[in-house]
Amino acid sequence: MLFMKGTPQEPRCGFSKQMVEILHKHNIQFSSFDIFSDEEVRQGLKTYSNWPTYPQLYVSGELIGGLDIIKELEASEELDTICPKAPKLEERLKVLTNKASVMLFMKGNKQEAKCGFSKQILEILNSTGVEYETFDILEDEEVRQGLKTFSNWPTYPQLYVRGDLVGGLDIVKELKDNGELLPILKGEN
């Protein structure tokens, strides 16, 4: 967990920006907390950690240090052994496509489709009564681009059943019209 000024996308100080760059360079998986968003956390963490400055990097609940310590760990090649690596994209996509028995990658989510094609496929899935999960590809550019290659399918939405691509809106419509969609969604095909 990185406690920083700003966000990884928009760091609000040079030290936080450098820390994010180092973590990304080493493909280290991390969450972040913008200390400007909560003054109580900002002050409390300084006391808790006995570390007066930000950013602060924690691994498994333990303070590793600030930017200077991270730079030292990087120079001594210890950083990679201390911090968890982000999974490779292909591994991540396999996990995501298998997150639920029926998984829909779309623009938006179940509650709010952000394009007409996504809205139509939601209506079809909702009409089946089958449980499904969604992933908003607009929230993760790496997944958005990677899934196109992973599945050899260039457009969204994309529907997966048990990790296998069923297809996009046209295929799903065709399967529904032919009476084949429900058995596929239930894993009967």
C-alpha cells in the first residue's frame, strides 16, 4: 500500500511521482491512498509509523519506508524480493475471464451501460435470469487492449462462459434467437 500525495495517475508531489515510477518500472502491484483526502489519516499515519514524510510504502502491513529507502532497495536489488509483483497480463486476463461462470466485459457495468451495444447485451442477459458479473473495460486500459488480443476479438462487449469466449452482441443475439443462449450460459453445451 502506497500512502502518497495524489494518485498514481496524478501524483501531487515530485517524491510521490518518483515512487510510482519506481514501482511501475519494477512491475510491483500496489494500491494507493491519497493522504490529501483524509487529514486524520495523514496525521495519524505519521504517528503510527514514526515517519514524518510522504510517500510511505507498506508491504503486508509493515512500513518499508519513503522514497529514499525505496531508492536504496532498488539500487541494492532488494526491492523485487520485498514487494509483490503484479501478475503478467495474460495471467490476469485468465483470472478475470474466469471470475464468474458468466463474465461480461463491457463499457460500464450492470447498473449503467455506457454504450448502446453494452445496454443491449445487458438486456439480453437480464432476460435469461442467469447470474453474471461484469467488468468495466473503461476503467482499465490494459485489460481493454489486452483482451482484444487474448481472445482475438476486436470489439466490446465480450461475453465469456467458464473462461471461454462466447462472442459479442451479434453472436449473443443469434444464440438467443436460435434458443441456444440459455444452455450455453448454464454450461449445458
